[in-house]
Amino acid sequence: MEPWPLMAWGLMLTAITGWIKAVQSRDFTEKDIVFLHPSTTPYPGGFKCFTCEDAPDNYECNRWAPDLYCPRESRYCYTQHKMSWDGNTVSVAKRCVALEDCLATGCSEVDHEGNKVCISCCEGNICNMPLPQNETDAIFATTSPINESVQPAQSPTLLLSVCIISLMLHSIN
């Protein structure tokens, strides 16, 4: 038997092995999200979060996350990233949560097992795609005020009243 067919098989197996490793190690992209959620929601403002418990890494969590809407009482997406002392992922947990679960974001010091835990929360549809790695990433990111009663006055009547009073005072002087 000639060496060429053996070499061709070897090269083909090497290429397939490299391709499989590349596919398994890639992280989720925005394009992957398009396939995860339909354009309709079960209730106004409905959203989804990546959801998993004790996943070995971010890719496995996001890949196998159930395609379900969060309950109405949830408003945020939560991510807990446990890392070994050298920064390698030990486990990933993601879920839908209420405000109370997002008040303790940040990173802990290395515990007795040698692990560091970083927690982040975000608001929005499937916003918990990345993992928090450090204090910069382990934040509570919202798109609306947490306390909606503390909002600036946005009444056009109030603005008009202030302008009229200002003009009246200016014309008197």
C-alpha cells in the first residue's frame, strides 16, 4: 500500500480533531441568541435569562440553558461564577431573580477551598451571557432606576409654569 492514502487519512483526522476542539471551546455569540428566543412574549415586558446550576463552564451553561421565560416576579438575570485561585472556572450558575438577589454583586476573597466567587446581575433579555471575572465585571447593570419613585420631574406643565413665572419676573424688573 502506498503511503499517500495513509497520509491523507492522517491529515483528515487531524483536521477533524482540530475542528471539533474549536467548536467545543467557542463561546456564545450574539448570533447564537437569535435562535434562543421568539419575538413574542407571554406577558408584557417578558424576558429570558440563561439558566443553569453548577455548569462546568460558561459555554455549557449557555448551550444547555432551557429556553423559558422568567416568572413575572423576576426582573433581573443573575450569574454566579466560581473560580479556582488561578482563574479557571470551577462552576457557573445562572437564573432569573428578583431585586433582593442582586443587591450583593461583586467578588469575594478566595475561600477555604481556594475559590473566588463573582456575582453579577443585569436587566434585559438574555443579558447574562458573559461571566463576571473580577470586580469590573461583577456589577449590577440596570437600564431603569431601581427605585422608580425617585425620578426627576418630567411634567411639561411644570416646565411651562417655571418659564412663565421667570418671564413675568424678568418683565417686572
